[in-house]
Amino acid sequence: MRAALDRLYDVAAWIAAAFMVGLLAMVLVAIAGRQFGFYLPGTDAYAGYLMAGAGFLSLAHTLKRNEHIRVTLLLGAGGPRMRRALERWALGVALLLAGLLAFYSVRLAWQSYLFNDISTASDATPLWLPQLSMVVGTLILLVAFVDELVCELRGRRGVTPAAGMSRVE
């Protein structure tokens, strides 16, 4: 199971990286269009879709690599029992928030599909299509938080809070 979950997070990160390359391509096409006098409709809108998709799809991978910003002032002040209790509480709250984010992301995409909601930009893209990356990204983030909480409860968390606190950038 561990290998499958890690593969899921890595695949989402690779897709996010591909979206970033697509974003670069859209920006370069728009710049070239201004320089050489042509306009490709929808480049701005698709750049935005790709940027949002890259952000959402990279959330779980970033979480599992312990790269999210953490405020560790209280964790450093307390002992091991307090640290563990705070970690569990924080993961529980984060799991709840990730669940709400995933639920409302799915709901938004579904409503966009039902109402045939389209972009107001010149591309007129059905909005549920770019919203799918948000849906997939938030669902994978939810899975990652469940994974983190289960690992914490079993005492098998990959990166301990103390290790994260010692890294200064």
C-alpha cells in the first residue's frame, strides 16, 4: 500500500510539472504573438487553468515531502507528549479541512457540468474540464492527510516534527 500511495503522489506531481511546462508554453505563445502580430485565442485562460491545476495537483506531494509551511513554535516549546498531541490535533483539523475542500471542489465541478457553465473568456471552455484538476488534486490531498494521520497514530510518520524544526532556510 505504501508504494501505491507514494506512486500516486509522484504521478500527481509529475502531472503538475507537465502543467507548469504547458503554462510556460502558453506564456511564450502569448509573448510571441505580441511580438509577431498574431493572437491565439484562449492562451491567457489556458495559462490560468494550467497554473491552478499545477498548484492543486502538487499539494499532496508537497505535504508528503514535509515542504508545507509549518509554524512550529509550540511544538518546539513542549515535550514529546505535547508535540504528539498537537501533531494529532493539527492533522485531524487538516483532514477535516481537506475533506471540506475536496467535497466542495467536486460539488463545484459537478454543478459546472450540470449547468453547462462555460468560461467567459474567448476560449468558451466548459469550466468543469479545468476544474477536474482541482477535484483530483484535492482528493489526492485528502488521501495524503488520511495517510499522514494513520502514520502518526501508528508512530510511523516519515518525518518527525523535531526534524522539520531543525531545518532553517
